[in-house]
Amino acid sequence: MIKVYNILMTALWPIIRIYLNHRIKIGKEDIKRFNERIGIYKQARPDGKLIWFHAASVGESISIISLIKDLSQVHNILITSGTTSSAKVLSSMLPSNVIHQFVPIDRRSYVKSFLNHFRPNLAFFVESEIWPNLLNETKKQNIKIIIGSARITPKPILYYKLQQSFFQTFIPLIDLVIPQDSYTKEFYEAIAPQEKITDICNLKLGSNPLPFDDSELERLQRSLANRKILLAASTHDNEEDLIAQCHYNLRKQYPGLLTIIAPRHPGRSDSILQYLAKHNLTVSQRSKGEEITSKTDIYLADTIGEMGLFFKLSPISLMGGTLVNIGGHNILEPAQLNSLIIIGPYTQNFTDVINIFKQNQAITQIQDQIELEQKIALLLNNQNEINKQIVAQNKIMIEFAQIRENYVNIIKKML
């Protein structure tokens, strides 16, 4: 399979290069650091053992920040990612002694150049980052490979079987798989020797809370002291329309209500503004530096790396990707910052975690827009109910605190 893959990479390279040039033009590649994508590096390798983490984009990068901070106290750390947004977030969150580089394009010569330059002692790929040359060339250099917080998204049975066939090719290259949920564990158990699979250990469960700017939080809290606040976090296409309608109906009961919409992809701002315009709502846009006024209905938080601020600011967080069939996003982020969690019917990405929260009455689930409006209306007028759920959320987070230490121990043993 890898031979066929490399033949195709060579044959399609002119087209791939055109695509990469397009990404540079639209700002999805950093032109100043594009050499890193083709195996040319200015950054020197530090002396001693080096642990290499690879995370695809923002979400995966954030999930390993706490682990990296723990390990960086005694180990050299290199982290690679593939997006400019992840690089921006990491630059503000990583310890100064941690190296960030863009991951090389999965062309054999670029990957070999990367590995020859940095010579990592251990490779840790986050969630589902399976790149044929990256894995194959890493293994050729006798570098141990962990797939950490491994995650397979539920798919129809035919796609599931194709996925297993694809992943099975690479199992001999992987030393250890640490699944983050039961679905992923069962997926790997069907194609890999048992000794290569650990117990379920979701790295996101053990991460520290998202950071936020204390002074900015205080400023917003002062200016919004007399207003009810609702956060819609990591929203997707078609969800903003539902949230706007929900706000429009609720503001009759709560005239000062402010709804903060933080889209999963801030680049969708223009289309979101079109949705909101249909509902005759007054919008302030954070990326343009617009202030929240007494007339602001919706605050469009279309910036990167500030989710911690908005989870901390809002007592209620509606998690995006659950009102449409995306499958949801990390509910632990609001839980860690004392924001009550509301989810819709689509939660297949985090089934195990959500079941734990349900069993402990630490989450609120709604099935449709009508129920969403009813539940928010009830909560906005009942601080005791909010406090009760937050206490339940906090108990779960205390139990999850051991997980990061488990990862540290696994990595130390592998080294």
C-alpha cells in the first residue's frame, strides 16, 4: 500500500503543488515558514532525548498542552501541527523551551529530511493522524510510535470496514494505541494484537482548563454585570440560524439577554452575519474590535484561542455540533471553567464521556429548538439549578485528574 501511495504522490505532485500554492495565497499556509513543510529547518535539535508530538489542528493541539507542560519540565519536546491556526494558538500556550514546527508534507523525501534533522526518540500521534510516509519512515528509524487518545469517529458499516482495512496496514508500525473511548478500543481490538492496546484513557479528560486573559474577563464582567449571558460554543453551519431564532424568542422574556456565538471555524463569519441579519438582531463582531453595547443581541466571538475566556464568562454553554449531525465537541472545556453544559441530540463523538455526565446528572440534553428555548428560559431564571449541575460537573473533573499522570507514566516507560 505504501509503495502505491508513493507512486500516486509522485504522479499527482504537480496538482498537489498547485493546491499548496492556493493554500499559501488564502493564508492557510505560512509562507515565511513553508520550508518546514518541505523538510528544510532552521531550528536546531536540542541535546538529549527528544519526544515528538504531532497534532493535526487546533483541537488536537490544545488537548495535549497540559501533558506537554508536564513533560517539558524534564524532557525536550517537539510538537508539529499542520495548520496556521494551530501554530498561532500554540505560540501563545506552549512553554518557551518547547519547539513548534509545521509537519512535513507526507512526501517521502520531506519526511526523511524531518526525521534526520530532529532524530526524535519517541513519536506521539494524537487521535487519528495516520500518514503513510510519516509512520513508515519513523518506524524505519526505530522510533517508537504511540497513537495517543486515539479516536475513530462512528461511521456506516461499509466505511467502518474500509477504515479497518486501511488502518490494519499500519498496525505493524505502531507500538501502542491508547484509545479514548470504547468505540475506538473495539475498532483497534479487531485488527491489532491485544498487547498493543491499553485501557481507555482520553487525554482531553485530564487536561488543564483553557487559559484566558484575567483582565479581559474582568472588563467584560463589569460591562455585562446586569445582563443574562448564553454562550453557543464551536457552532457549525445551520446551528447559528437556530440559535438566532432562540435568542429572538427569549429576549421577549429577558430583554437584556446577550448571546455569544463562538463558531468552530471563525472564517465563516460572513455567512454567520447573513444568518443573523435575517432575524433583525444587532451584532457586535469581536474580530473587528466592536464593543458590546446595550443594544447588542449577539456577540460574534470569531477569534482564535479565546474559548477559555467565553466559557468562564458565561454561566451556560450550549455546545455546537450537537444541534446538527456533526457529533459534538469537547464538553470538558466548559465543565472545567464552571459553565453549565447543554447539548443537542447529536453526540456520537463523545458518547462515553457524555454517558458519564448523564449518569451523574451533570449535563442537560435537549432534542429540538422548542425544548432548547424552554430549558434556557428555565435556567436563566434559576441560579440554584445552574449551581447544582456545576457541582456535579466538578466532581467528575476531580475523578479525571489522574489521567494525565497515566500518560506521563506510559511515555516515561516507552522512553
